[in-house]
Amino acid sequence: MAGQTDRRLAQIAIMWHGGIGPAGFRRLLGYFGDAPAIMAASEDELSVPSLRLNAEQTGAISQLAGRLREVEEQLDQLHGQNIHVICDFESEYPESLRAIGNPSPVLCVAGRLLPVDEPAVAIVGTRSPSEEGFQMARELAAALAEEKITVVSGLALGCDSGAHQGALSAGGRTIAVLGSGILVIHPHSNLELAREIAEHGAVISEQPPTAEPSVGRLMARNRLQSGLSRAIIVVESGESGGSMETANTARRQGRFVCTVDWPQITAKRIGNRKLLAEGARPIADPEQVAGLVTALYFHQQQRQREQAEESQQQLFAEE
């Protein structure tokens, strides 16, 4: 059995330089057993059809042993910038993410993830909100912060920025989930906001540190926003897009889905109406946040009871 340090270094090397994502890593882990064994595998062994790797990926993974020193240097550089790198088997890893499908094998964190962040709420919405929408994102986040609830969002322009700013203005904690590497703040205009978030919460990324943003990476981070949260609030959204995908992911993860119930419907709010028709909890104004927090508590209690019953049924089935 490989030592803890070897396992950690190998897992980070695979995720940063192996050209694969979390799902690919899980397949490799299931086949080879641990990260050091994956790195020790030959190209022929990595070419097993069930692993679904292409030639570029098998070549990159088989050569990772020669890049460990490079990975160690990257880790030293990140440490010098107060950026923590956490693997999913380490105690600092968020428990809420362990339970989702396809969790991140490696997280980079600027700032700190704390136990008080566990009952978080995500606030998402369009990058080009109405003035009312932007203000609503700010006010909802501020109201959550006053209830001691951490606010999660994606650091994008528009509703995301409003949510982070609102939480900070109320002296609360907020977490920004990036669709780029931790050293590539996107959009760059939010660099100062990201620094402030890191001082009063955390900026996190599952991508290699210098990864540029892409559509795939931005979409992949949606599951982390909802995964870190007990509930999600969609402020303003069109019929499709990242906010709707985050809401759908949240529903699959068993999270509480809420949306602002606007009295007037515009193109930027069609998604809100769709979510309400699908059973999302309506929110009309920030004063309803206290009620949401109470509902969230009972929702979580119900989920825990259901999970306990499922575990008990599984034990009976195995006997």
C-alpha cells in the first residue's frame, strides 16, 4: 500500500497533467486500485477499452512519474500564495461534496473552507441581469449572511457578482467556484472581488492551477456550486443556460431548489417560470429568507431520515 504522501502527489499529478476529468479518474481508480498504481501502469495497460482513454491521455499518464518534481514545485508555489490543495480522501475536503456524483478528486482553495460553510445556499442567475435582478441577488445574499448562512456562487458577472457582494456587505462568508484554474480568475474584472472573497470565505477550483476557462469547465463547476449547498436560488434565468443546468443538477443531488417569483415575466425570467412549474419554492423578496432557512432545516432532516432508512434497508437486504 502506497504511503499517504505518495498517494496525494500521484492523485494531484494525474488530475493536473493526465488530461482526464473526475469521471475518468474514477474509472482508473476502480480498475487499478489507487493513484500510484495508475501512474505505474504502462500505455498498454491504460489502453483497456473500458477505461475509455485516448492515445494522448494514455501517453500523458504513463509519463507522469517523470513529472512529480514539477508537481511538487507547483504545490510549493501555490503554498507560497496561500492556496491549499486538498484531495478527496483528506479530512479538509468538504463533506457535502463527497456525497455528490462525480466529486472532484482534487480541489485548489484560496482562503478557507470551514465547518460553518456546511449549510450553504447557492445563488445563481444570468450574467446580464436587470437592475432589479442584480439588486435582488445582493439583497438575498445579504439576508442569508445575516442568518449566518454561507453564500455560494460562481464569480461570473451579473447575479453571481451581486451574490458575492451582498454576502460580503453583510459581513458574511461566501464561496466562489471557478470554471478555470485557481490562478486564472475569470472574468479578470472580478480579480479584486476574488481577493476579497478569499479573505472572507474561499475561492475554489477543481481544474489544474493555470487552466483557462472553457464552456465545459464552466458547466462542470455547476455541480460543485449545488453540491456545496443545501439549497439553490435562481434569481433570473432564461429558458436554458448555466443557471438552469445548476438547478437541474441540484434537484438530482436532492438539494432544495428555489427561484425568485417575479411579478413581471421577461425573456431573462422565463427560466424562473419553468422552475416554478416544476415545483421550485417561490421567493418574492429577501424577507422570505428566514422562512427558507427554516424550510431548509426541515428538508435536510427529511433527507437524513430517508438516507437512514435506505441504509437500513440495504443492511437488511445484505443479511
